[in-house]
Amino acid sequence: MNRIIWMGLGVAIGVIAFRKITEAQSNLGPEGLNRAVGRLADGLYDFADAVREGMNERETELRAALGIDAGLEMAVSKGAAGKDALRR
């Protein structure tokens, strides 16, 4: 009975080892390298997008807190009113 248990355990370990070796070989080939570089590039692109979104949100918050956008909108509206007066 013990021999059957040890034999089953040995077979299971052999199958797991075979799968790990096969996976490692596929990762070392050109296709595996391409997949790894692609995943890295996608991760960097996603990170850069997240940073840009955060920067834009923070800039909007700062502009609102400092009243920069309000002054810009007033200047633009005054400029538009002045142009309308010149057209008449």
C-alpha cells in the first residue's frame, strides 16, 4: 500500500515538474520574449495614462482653488464682447 502512495506522489511530482519545464522553455523562446516585452509595454502605457489623468485632475483642482480659470473666462468673455462692439 505504501508503494502505491509513493508511486502516485512521484508521478504527480513528475507531471508538475514537466509542466514547469515546458513553461520555462516557452518563456525563453522568441515568442515568450515578445509576450514579456508586450506586457511590459502595456503596463508602462497604462501607468503613463494614469499619471496623465492624475496630473490633469490635480491641475483642474489647483486652477479652481486659485481662481485662475475664473479670471481667464472673464477675460475671454470681455474680449468677445469687445470684438462684437468692434463689428458693429
